[in-house]
Amino acid sequence: MSLQDLISHKVAHEVLTEDHLPELHEHEAIGTCILYNATDLHQCDLQNVNDLPQNPDKKNTWIHWRNLNYCPETIALFDKFQLHALIAEDIINTDSRVKIEELEDSIFVSTNIPINSVDGLEMRLQHFCLVLTENTLITFSEAPDSLLGDILRRLNSPKRRIRKQGVDYLFWAILDAIADYNTLYVNNLADHLDGLEDDLIESNHSLTLPIIHATRRRITQFHRLTQPCRDIASRLTRSDSDLIAESSTLFFRDLYDHTTQTVEATEYLREQASNLLELYYTTTSHHMNEVMKVLTAVSAIFLPLTFLAGIYGMNFDYMPEIHHPAAYPIFMTLLLGIALSLTVFFKKKNWF
Amino acid sequence: MSLQDLISHKVAHEVLTEDHLPELHEHEAIGTCILYNATDLHQCDLQNVNDLPQNPDKKNTWIHWRNLNYCPETIALFDKFQLHALIAEDIINTDSRVKIEELEDSIFVSTNIPINSVDGLEMRLQHFCLVLTENTLITFSEAPDSLLGDILRRLNSPKRRIRKQGVDYLFWAILDAIADYNTLYVNNLADHLDGLEDDLIESNHSLTLPIIHATRRRITQFHRLTQPCRDIASRLTRSDSDLIAESSTLFFRDLYDHTTQTVEATEYLREQASNLLELYYTTTSHHMNEVMKVLTAVSAIFLPLTFLAGIYGMNFDYMPEIHHPAAYPIFMTLLLGIALSLTVFFKKKNWF
Amino acid sequence: MSLQDLISHKVAHEVLTEDHLPELHEHEAIGTCILYNATDLHQCDLQNVNDLPQNPDKKNTWIHWRNLNYCPETIALFDKFQLHALIAEDIINTDSRVKIEELEDSIFVSTNIPINSVDGLEMRLQHFCLVLTENTLITFSEAPDSLLGDILRRLNSPKRRIRKQGVDYLFWAILDAIADYNTLYVNNLADHLDGLEDDLIESNHSLTLPIIHATRRRITQFHRLTQPCRDIASRLTRSDSDLIAESSTLFFRDLYDHTTQTVEATEYLREQASNLLELYYTTTSHHMNEVMKVLTAVSAIFLPLTFLAGIYGMNFDYMPEIHHPAAYPIFMTLLLGIALSLTVFFKKKNWF
Amino acid sequence: MSLQDLISHKVAHEVLTEDHLPELHEHEAIGTCILYNATDLHQCDLQNVNDLPQNPDKKNTWIHWRNLNYCPETIALFDKFQLHALIAEDIINTDSRVKIEELEDSIFVSTNIPINSVDGLEMRLQHFCLVLTENTLITFSEAPDSLLGDILRRLNSPKRRIRKQGVDYLFWAILDAIADYNTLYVNNLADHLDGLEDDLIESNHSLTLPIIHATRRRITQFHRLTQPCRDIASRLTRSDSDLIAESSTLFFRDLYDHTTQTVEATEYLREQASNLLELYYTTTSHHMNEVMKVLTAVSAIFLPLTFLAGIYGMNFDYMPEIHHPAAYPIFMTLLLGIALSLTVFFKKKNWF
Amino acid sequence: MSLQDLISHKVAHEVLTEDHLPELHEHEAIGTCILYNATDLHQCDLQNVNDLPQNPDKKNTWIHWRNLNYCPETIALFDKFQLHALIAEDIINTDSRVKIEELEDSIFVSTNIPINSVDGLEMRLQHFCLVLTENTLITFSEAPDSLLGDILRRLNSPKRRIRKQGVDYLFWAILDAIADYNTLYVNNLADHLDGLEDDLIESNHSLTLPIIHATRRRITQFHRLTQPCRDIASRLTRSDSDLIAESSTLFFRDLYDHTTQTVEATEYLREQASNLLELYYTTTSHHMNEVMKVLTAVSAIFLPLTFLAGIYGMNFDYMPEIHHPAAYPIFMTLLLGIALSLTVFFKKKNWF
Ligand SMILES: [Mg+2]
Ligand SMILES: [Mg+2]
Ligand SMILES: [Mg+2]
Ligand SMILES: [Mg+2]
Ligand SMILES: [Mg+2]
Ligand SMILES: [Mg+2]
Ligand SMILES: [Mg+2]
Ligand SMILES: [Mg+2]
Ligand SMILES: [Mg+2]
Ligand SMILES: [Mg+2]
Ligand SMILES: [Mg+2]
Ligand SMILES: [Mg+2]
Ligand SMILES: [Mg+2]
Ligand SMILES: [Mg+2]
Ligand SMILES: [Mg+2]
Ligand SMILES: [Mg+2]
Ligand SMILES: [Mg+2]
Ligand SMILES: [Mg+2]
Ligand SMILES: [Mg+2]
Ligand SMILES: [Mg+2]
Ligand SMILES: [Mg+2]
Ligand SMILES: [Mg+2]
Ligand SMILES: [Mg+2]
Ligand SMILES: [Mg+2]
Ligand SMILES: [Mg+2]
Ligand SMILES: [Mg+2]
Ligand SMILES: [Mg+2]
Ligand SMILES: [Mg+2]
Ligand SMILES: [Mg+2]
Ligand SMILES: [Mg+2]
Ligand SMILES: [Mg+2]
């Protein structure tokens, strides 16, 4: 089964969630190799390093590897390309920091792809590494291949710039696709937060609170991811490595722009999430104030009235006024007067 | 229809809102070209790059383009001036970051103009780009032309400095007009916030809260816009490009001053908006405290009295004191005494 | 009328408020010129640039100008000293940023003097500019002359260092006088805030809140003013301009010290103001808690008692216990017992 | 008793707590010395500096010292290796700052190992110092030896890299083991905090509050520890000391990665702890709001009803309506109607 | 009276408070001079600069001056050592900033010693200055001499390092003594804050609030003091002055460590103080919630019961049920049932 089969035809125009991830089939190839230059493109599946095709005319080589475990095949790949033990460790450890290492004859980038959990409230990170050496780019991915669909399509059309350039351009194109996905992810977060804000202003729904909290958590996690991504782009812009052509600098500067925009958007979202929580507090506090006023007004009107009624419920023998025929209507009028004037008073104070 | 016709006679002395924006007419020119030097000025409309007039005596050229879509005319313009694909992308993508790129033979500036929504509670950004090359300035604008009215008027009067200088001065003059508009915008925000503060101190109106929130949001958004504007001014001040004359440095330093002032004013506003919200909390909390004191005092006075009245409403056969003629007046005096002393007590504690 | 007459004999040992400002008389001179060296001092009023006295022996010259409008006299002064149009704009625009410009043959400083409003709750800024050129210092002031009183007195006494040094020392002396005034202003703010803190701890007076808010606002505004003042001092310390003698460096370092101290004191005040507001909240919240406890205790004692009394106020025909002679005293003892034990319970919980 | 005996066979896969610490036996050796190269390894206990074995073939030497008091044996060790008085002071003072000193012929690192108190709510720091000189590494440890168990096991197997490299590799391996332990510790903190969050969302248990506070305190303390640890790693990455081989740089860069990851995780935890406390507030405030609504609704329903019932409990002689046979059922129906409509009203306002 | 007599035998192992300060006697010497080298030490009191002993063999000289007023004796001292007027001003102005000035032939340090007020709630600063010139150290002190007791004792013992080194070592020793005192002070603050935390968790005592506020204020003030102290140590570490021997660098680095530790401890305390206040809020809010629940439960139980009892207290002629013998016990059972079920309901909701 080839990489091309794997990628769904929809490009990554939606944030990935765990239940959309294609399940890996049992006998699936753990690697794909693409040899290409301006005129030719050859693609084959790899079960093993020995499956790597000969490359006598030094075509550009892209090896995409789907296995991040310490299995013999992966170790053989590391040995074949003489990756340092610590780089190998960073590839296999899926909790590695997002970072770039410029070694003598290669550039190593370790990054992560954010994937939503099924309920959309949690963010999981899928590890993704790139090793750029002379003529060859190796990518290691825990993430679904669909992210790379667009790249593959461009590679297949011989007129595209990507076919005419070296592997440094492919390296940029993949990083750019990840940056585009991150932009998509932050926009998705922003839409989610806007929805929460609308919910809050409309109905102060008590269910909103834990969702705001979870969203804020995702924003913080995403922020931790995007900042080192920007550092990677910044380092590549200023890189003096032979592996990156002078003419590619503008492309990496563009990558830097896009990652910066994502970082800034994330920082804006963090602020919005905090503001939303503040709005939640203030709204709650305002509502409580309103409720208190109603309670106080109700009590201030009926407690005195009840007391007065209680007076004439007493059983003293000598209460001369209760024997007068007009006493009852006069007293009721008095009560009504008190009730009305207190009501008007509290209405004026805007307590209802 | 010419640029001159388009611009309203009022210069941008008011913050633009969406319903003040002139609607584009169907057959409107998508570009305007102005050739000028100290003695001559020639202006014409452009439907197409081919409409560009000949310029044998190398007059200063200003091309103002109103179409930011990927239409054939715009692509032809990009080709004519050999703009890099990534620069073209930044022009057409109206969400591009505010930034400056100093390329070999040109300077590219991408910025945004803030426009209020009709209800004044939201801020939309209109994209505006400038490309400065030798003898020629190209501006791309999603924003209304009225912002440039003042520039055009100065260009038309042959005695003005702007006619005697190169396109770098025109470049500065446009950036300065945008900076002035931003100053206007931040002052407008400040007035709005001051009004909210007055509303709050006077009447603690519940309607104020979502408006404070929306204003704070606009301030944060505007802050995100102004900071990179300052960076652009700072970069231009230190630029060593041949496109900018030595003598213009002081002008760009002045631009840096104005953008800095806007940034500082925006930061001050952010702090004010936070303080206002804090004031809202504290005022609400203070009011609730007052309401609570009233409720407690009312309850503490009438609950005991009602209980005492309830005692003598009981129907026990042997309650000797109720048969005494003086019992009722004595008891009522007692109740009055309790009521008075409690009232005085709470008055002294300042609970009413 | 001379500068000397104008300045009140009290030096600026008090923060200026708007109603202490001397009103400008109609026919008052708009400028004063002082020519001085170690042996001579000559002072004259200026209505016009033409009134400037001859200065054949190149005495130090101080021109103090009181008009910041775009009137012909001021324009003539700008022309006479060939000030750049943008510098002139910064002088006349009284909202200019606090800043320093080191030009080729002059140093320009724009700053502001804080003046209290009559009620002491608002801060207004008076513009003050200095232009230092060879042998000549020009000061432009919207602020009252009294600030400069001390300088003038020192200039008049021939033994003072100020008479023996160049205009760079005078330039420093004026900036130092402004720094001293700012120190005075921040101390005044600190005293005001201490007073508010005492008010708050003693009586939690509801009037305090908007005053704390206004004071905090003044502190923020003052902070915005003092920070660029420090930058000016810092720049002058490191200046390599010919206009400032080597031997003056220590003086500008001292100025830097004083401005730094003001900035730090202002930052401390900001923190204090925030802490004060927090204290206000917490105190309010603590008071509300106390009030709530009283309300709850009162309700928890009297609601059950009232209910019990209500029971024996019912008119059922067959309520055997009410006919027993001992019923009333027993019941009353029961009520008393309940009341007492609840009171003791709440006293122990410290709810009264 | 040897170092090997001391270390428990479980490696430090759990955070250490005080009651898991092995107690030091009375006659225990206060030091252990290990001489090793690729072929040989010799280990002996030290009671004294004189016990140090001869080392004619310049094997790598690791001296592990367990006594951090100012006893004669420790002083003799300091003298033997000519440690500067101030370094000696930093070793013996168990409150020393976490730091690195690059001296002429040695590198000194002072760090701390976090140990939980028995109840898991407090963090204690155990001092740990390393002195790297030519061919010799001396470690001083207040912390339990078990942390070093893994190192010793690797040293004992002749095929491991650690045996083939110099003491700089051993130096790195020990620092890496400490970094791994810190990662373990921060993960333990994260699990603890997640548990608290679950507790809070499920049951808002009042016991949670002081535990959140104590956890937050541990996080802050741990943050203070990890930041200088990162600085140490950063300094070692850039070190030009002869004591550290060029080839080790990548290892120290890896150490830098791990410490950075710990710092970032700690900062994320701090934010989470603050968010958790905010969630606690908001939840409390939301609950109080709910409680208030119930109280207000109950009062608003029953206070008027009680008053109305009180009216017909009065004993006026002339209350004509009470003599009508239908009065009682009509009145009761009225009361029921009021009660029902108020209940419906408050249900609609969602107050129950 | 000599310096030695003055210093109390207890070294500064306690934080100084105002009532522990030794009062200056009327005829006390305003200065002390100590001449020393490795073999000799000569000490004498000074009333005057003329009392300064001859120093033909260029011994190290320490002059300790206790008068910081503008008296003739102090001015004579300034003149004798040719101190610059601005340095003299910084010595005499006891509010001077904490700072270091490296002049051509001397190093000037201005610092402050924190002293507690008698009630322990406020912090006063005592000014302390050091001037290091060739062979001579002059100290100016508003602070009590006891701080220097330990230094003097070390000077008096001929075997101590301090006697064998130059005045730069003495300069360091005094700064180190001050740093040690600051460490003591911050530990004292930490103990105080821990006590407050215990008070708060145990009893939520209302008296705690203003004390937390005052302590937080002391911490902020102390923070402002310690940060420039660290800068001084940092500057001395990197100093290239001839006055400081190369071999002293390690000592100043140690001083830098100690001051850094104090700064970090102070920052930790600030955070703790803020957390403590937050804990105070949350605890208050939690308590109020508990109180509210009690109030609501009490009201929700007794208001309906009282109403029901009120029904059967009405005097309608035709209330058939009240004539039935079983009515009273049935009704009472009903009330009891309502009371019990409501109680169980609120118990289950954990409102008691
Ligand atoms: Mg891109
Ligand atoms: Mg992109
Ligand atoms: Mg979070
Ligand atoms: Mg995160
Ligand atoms: Mg991550
Ligand atoms: Mg771009
Ligand atoms: Mg301008
Ligand atoms: Mg402007
Ligand atoms: Mg916002
Ligand atoms: Mg924006
Ligand atoms: Mg933006
Ligand atoms: Mg200007
Ligand atoms: Mg706020
Ligand atoms: Mg001064
Ligand atoms: Mg001053
Ligand atoms: Mg403010
Ligand atoms: Mg201001
Ligand atoms: Mg200002
Ligand atoms: Mg000074
Ligand atoms: Mg490691
Ligand atoms: Mg590790
Ligand atoms: Mg903490
Ligand atoms: Mg610690
Ligand atoms: Mg620490
Ligand atoms: Mg690694
Ligand atoms: Mg020390
Ligand atoms: Mg110390
Ligand atoms: Mg404070
Ligand atoms: Mg202070
Ligand atoms: Mg200070
Ligand atoms: Mg030390």
C-alpha cells in the first residue's frame, strides 16, 4: 500500500481529531521512498532499509518513515544514515522537545502535530521529525499521512517548482504544510472560543465553565508548541548551512512570518480566554447582586408587614382599638400604604 | 472615474466606519497612475497594466491599485514589476502580517487600516500594501481612498515639498497619513473609554459590561496592529537602502515618534480598560455589601419583634399577663424600645 | 516685565496646581534673553527676535521663550536658529513625546511638566523643550517660570559654578531642576496614597474608591512621563556630542540617578496602588462575610422560635397541652433554652 | 559497606520521599572510590583521604563523598585536592545556590535534589556537588546514593560507552541522571495536580484548597531549582574548558534539552495551578449564586404567603369576610395560586 | 570611646530593630581610624580630620565615619580626600540610590541597611557608603556599628587572612557582612510569613489581613533594595580597576552568589505573599458559601413551616378541619415530615 493511497483526497482543511485518523493496517509498509528530479519520479514502499532503491544519478530522495519504535528496521535505518545515538533517541521519544539541531552534515528538526481528542476538549501531540542531509530528506511521523497529501500531489506534477528544486525546497514545503495546519488549528480554537463567548453573553450557561477551562488549557498547550516552531523558522532563515540554498532564504522568511502569525494569534487567544473568564466572574457577580436586591426588597417589604399583622394577632384582653368597626379597614389601608411606598422606594432604587 | 473624484472632500478627520465606506462602482477603474515631478503632474485611470502611460523623462510614478484579488489584471501588474511570488501572496492575502521586507531592489510594506463596524463595537482590518522601487511607488489598497485625500491635494499644488522630492518622500507621506489615522483611531478609543468610565461612576449601568468587554477587545486588536507598525518605522529609520535618501531619515524618525506615541497610548488604554473592569467589580461588590447590610438590619430588627408578637398570639389557657389592662401598652412600648435601640445600633454601624 | 519679576520667591517646593499658575499679562514679553559669562550678566525682555542683543564677545546665551503657538514671532525665532521643520513641529505640538534628538549641530529635548488640576485628582502636562547649540540654549515653555527660579538666582550670583561653566552646564541645571520637581511630584503622590491607605484601614469609607482609582490613574500617567525622562538622561550620559564637555558626564550620570530613582519610586507606587485596591476588595469581602454571619445567626435563632410560637397560635379545637396551667411557663423555658443554646453555639463559631 | 551495597536495586523510578531514604549506619564509610578504565575497575571504601588507592597508570577516578560536615576527614579531602576555601564553603553549606564555577583547572557544580516529605505535601532539597578535575571526579552528596545506582551498573559492565570515555562523560552521566530524576519529579507533580483538578470538577471538596496551595508552593520551589539547572547545562554546552572533550558537546546539548523541557513543564504546571485556583473561585462563586437564588425564591414565595395568613390571624372584631362560609376555601385557593405562579416564575428564571 | 567599645559582643545574628540601636553619646567620636598591616594594628578615635595619624610606612587605612550631616568636620574629610561634590551629596543624602560609581582613582558604593521598626511591621533604611581609594577605605554609616563587629574581631587577630590582604579585601569583607545581614533579614521575613500562613490556615483570624499587607510591603521594599545590591556585586566581579587585585575576583563572585540568593529568596517571598492573600480571599469566599448554605437551609425549612402554622392561626369561622380531634396530631406529623425530609435533603446536598 503506497503513501498516495493512504492520503485521503480531502487535503487537511479540517483540524484532525483522533477518530478521523486512518488506522494502520497490519501489513502496511513502514516506509515510503520517493526518488525525483525535474524529469522523473519513482516511488516505492519500504518494509526494510534494504528495500531502498539504487540511486546512481543522485536524484533527490525523500524517505517517509511511519514507525517510531525501537524495532530492528528503524535501528537499521538509523545505522544506514549514521544518525547520532542522541538524535535517534529524540526521534523515538515522542515527548521530545520541539527543536532544531544543525549538525555538521545534516539538519535535524523535531516537532509535533496537534490532534484533537474525539470530544474536542483535549489536545494530543503527534511527533514528527525531519532529517535533511545531502540530496536526501528523511521524515519520521507518528502523525497521519494526510497532512502531506498536498505535497505529494505537487511532487507528482512535473511542472511544479517543487520538482525543479532540491530537497531543501521539499524540506521547506513540508514545514510550511505543518505551519499551515497550525494556522488552521489556531483558527479552529478561535472559532471555538468565539462560540463560547456568544453562549456566555446570551445565557450565562453553567455548563460553559469547564469548557472554557479546557479550551484555555488547549490554548496554553498550543502556545507551548508554536513558540519553538517560530524559533526553528527563525534559525533556518539565518542558517549558513550548505544544505540550504541561498535562494531558499525568502521561503524560510515566509515560513517565519506564518509561524509568527500563529504565535501572535495564540497569544491573542490566551488573552481572550482570560477575558472570557473574567467576564464570567463579573457576570456571575452582577447576577448575584441582582438576586440579592430582590431578596432584600422582598424581605424589607414583608417582614415589617408580617410583624404588624402579628401585633393584632395577639391575645391581650385590653386592646381597645380592635373593637372599633373602622379599625380593620384603616389598618389594612395602612399596610397597603406601607407596602406601596416601600415598593415605589425599591423600584426607584432599581432593585427589581 | 478618477481617484480625485473618489476621495470625499472631508479628509480623514473621523474614524472610518463601514457604512461610510464608498461603494465601488461596477465599471470603476481598478487603478490610478500619477506621474509627477517639480513642474508637471499627469494622472490617469487604469483598467489594465497596458494603460500605464509612457514615462520617457523618468518622472516619479505612483500607481494606486484597488483590486486585491487574484484576477488577470493584478497578476499582470505583478509580472510587469517582477514581484516575487511570496510578495504577491502577501499582497493578495488580506490577513497578512503587518511587516516590512527589504529586498534587493525594492522595499515592501504590508499594513492594515482599522475600520469600525456600523455599531462601533467591532474593528475590521483593511489590507494596505506599498512597494517602493526605483522612481515608482505602487500601493495596493482594500481600504477606502479617502485616507489618501490629503496626499493628493498636496501633490496637486506645485509649491509643496512633496512635488520636489522623490518617491521615497511620497512613500513616507503615505505611511505618515496612516500613522495619523491610527492616532485618530486611538484617540477615538480613548474618548469611548472615558465615556464608559463616566457612565460607570455615575450609574453602574448593567449595560456597560458587554460594551467594556467589546472595547477592551478592540484595544487589544489595535495593539496587535500598532506594534509591528512601530517596527516598520524603526526599520526604515535605520535602513541603508539606496531607495531612501539620507535626507529622509529625519522624516522616518518622526514617523517612528508618531507610531511609538500610538503604541504607548494603546498600552495606556489597555491598562485603563483593565482598571475600569476592576472598578466595575469593586463597585458591584461594594453595592452588594450595602444591600446585604440593609437586609441584615431589616431581618435583625423585625425577626425578633415578630417572634415576640407571636408569643402573645399563642392560645395557652393560663397566660396571666395578658389579662392585665396595662399589659398591651407596656408590651408595645417594649417592642418600640427594642426596635428603636436596634435601629440606632445599625445606624451607628452605618448599615443603612 | 522680566523673568526675575515673574518667578515667585518661593522656589518650587510644592507641586504646582492649576490655580497657583501665574496668569500671563497681556503685554508680557514672550521671551527673555540672558547673556552671561564668569564676569558679566545681561538680561533683557524679548517681544521679537529682533530684540536679541548683540553678542560680540561670544557670551553664553540663554533664550527663554513663553509662546508655543504658531505666531510670526515664534516662526521668526525658528528661522533665526534654522530649526528643522519637524523639530519646530515637536516644539509647537504640546502633545509631543518626551524624547531627545541629537542632531548634527544641536541637541533637542522635548519633555513635560506635570501640573495638578485644582481638585488634585487629575494631572495635566505642560510642554517644555530645550535646544542646545553652540554657546546658546533656547528653552520653550508652556509651564510656569517659577520652576526656573532657583536657576536664575544661581546665575545672578557671580561665585556660583553655573556662571563659570558653559551652556551645557546650564542645560544640565535646568534638566536637574525638572528632575527635582518630578521627585517632588512622586513624593506628593506617595503621601496622597499613604493617606488613602490610612483612610481605608481606619474606616473603609466608600468615598475612597473613586479617589484610589483617580490616584492610580495619575500614577500610571506619571510613569509614562518618567520613563522617557530616564532615557534622555541615559542618552546624555553616553553622548559624544561636542556640545557637552567631558567634565559634565558625571553631572549627567547624577541626573540619570535621580531620574532612575523617580522611575523606581513610581513603579513602587503602582504596586502600592494595586495592593491598596486588593486590600479594598478583601476588606469588603471580609465585611460582607461578617454581615452574612450576623444575618444567618439571627435567622437561625428566630425563625425556629417564631415557628414554635406559631404552632401554639393555631386554633385547632383539640390541643390538650394548651389547657395545662404549667404549659405556658414550660414552653417559654423551652424557647429560652433553644435561644440560649443557639446563641452560645454561634458565639463559639465566632459569628457575632 | 560499599556504594554498590547501598543502592537499592530499584533504580530511581519513583520520586524519593523522606521515609524511603536509607538511614546511614554508624560505621558506614564516608566515601567510596572507583578507579576505572576500559579494561579494569577497582572500587574501595574510604574512611579517610589516606585510604585513597595509588593510581600509577592514571585511571579515571571517581570519589563519592557522603559527609557534608566540617569534620577533619572532609577538610583533609579539600586540602588534598586543593579546593578553594569558597568552593569548600559552597559544598558544606547545604543551602548553597545551584550554580557552576569554571575555575582554572577544575569545574565545580552545586545542585540540589528534591525529596518529598512523608505526607507528600512539602519538598526538601538535598545538596549535591560535583568537582571535575583532570582524570578525577569528586561528588559530594547529602542525597541518597540510590540515584546513582544506574550509573554504577553501567560502569560495571565493560562494554558500555561510559567505561571507554573519560571522567567528563561520567560527569555528564551523573548530571543526566539528576535531570532524569527532575523530569520524574515534575511528572509526579503534574499527576498530582491532575488528580486535584479531577477532585475539584467532580466534587468541589473543601479539603482540596490547602492541598492546591501546598502543591503550588512545591511547584514554585521546584521552578526555582530547575531554572539554574538549565543555566548549568547551557554553560557546559558552550564551555571551552580542556576538561570537557569536544565530542561531549552533543551530550551536554542533550542535557540542555532535558533541563529545558523540565523548566517548561514546570512553567506550564505553575499556570495550571493558577488556573485551578481560579476555577476554584469561579466554581465557589457560581455555587453561591445558585444558593442565593434558592434562598431568594423561597423567601419571595413564603414571606408574602405568611403575611397574608397573618392578616386573617388578627383579632379585630369587625372583619366581615371571615364569617362567610366560602371565605376559607377561596382564600386558600388564592394562596395556592400565588404560590404556584411565583414558583412557575422562578422556575422560568431558572432559580431552582 | 572606641569603635570596639561600641559594638555589642553579640554579632548581628538578629535583625536589627530601632529600639536595639545604641544611642549616640554626646561626646562620642564621630570617626575611628584603623591602620593595619600583617604585623601591626593601630586604632584611634577621630573628632576631626586633623586627628588622622601619620602613616609613613603606607599601612592599610580604614576610616569609619559616623556623621552624615553637612557639618564642618565632614566637609573637611571630603576636602582632605578630594571627593567630588556629587559623591559628597550622595553620601550626605540618606535617600540616595543604592549604586556603584567607578571613578578614575576610587570606587564609590552607596547602599542601605534595613532596620525594623519597634512593632516589626515597618522597615526603615539606614544609609551606608564606602569609598575605596589607594591603601585607604572610608566608610560612612548611619547604621549601627554592631554590623561591623565581626570584621573588627577578625582584624584584631593577626593570623586572619584579612590582616594579610589589602584594603580591597576589607572592602569585600564589609560588603559580605552586609550581604550576610540581608540574608538574615530575608530569612526573618520568610519566618514571619510562614507564621502568618499557619495563623491563616488554622483560624482565618481577621487580624491577619493588615499584617499580611504590611509584610508584603516590607518584602517589596526589601526587593527594591536587594536588586541594586546584586548589580553592585556583579559590577565588582567584572571590574578592571587597579584598586581590586585579580585574586579578589573569586571573592566578589561569591558575594554575587549571596546577593543573588537574597534576590531570589525575596522574589519567592513576594510570590508567597501574593499566594497568601489569594488564599485569604478564597478561604473567605469558601466560608461565606458555607454560611449562605446554612442560612438558605434554615430559611427553606422554617419559612414553609411557619406559613403552614400561620394558616391554622387564622380566624375564619368555617374551617371544618380544625374541629376534628385528630387534626392537630395529623398536622403536627405532617410538619415534622416536611421538616425531616427537607433536613435530609439539605444534609445530602452537604449544606450543613
Ligand atoms: Mg506558508
Ligand atoms: Mg502557512
Ligand atoms: Mg491553562
Ligand atoms: Mg502546554
Ligand atoms: Mg509540546
Ligand atoms: Mg507570506
Ligand atoms: Mg506625522
Ligand atoms: Mg502623525
Ligand atoms: Mg481582549
Ligand atoms: Mg488583529
Ligand atoms: Mg495583527
Ligand atoms: Mg515630530
Ligand atoms: Mg483585571
Ligand atoms: Mg539633581
Ligand atoms: Mg534631583
Ligand atoms: Mg491607570
Ligand atoms: Mg500620560
Ligand atoms: Mg507623556
Ligand atoms: Mg547624586
Ligand atoms: Mg538525558
Ligand atoms: Mg533526561
Ligand atoms: Mg507559591
Ligand atoms: Mg528552592
Ligand atoms: Mg531554590
Ligand atoms: Mg535528546
Ligand atoms: Mg559571604
Ligand atoms: Mg553571605
Ligand atoms: Mg507592596
Ligand atoms: Mg525602599
Ligand atoms: Mg531602594
Ligand atoms: Mg559561596
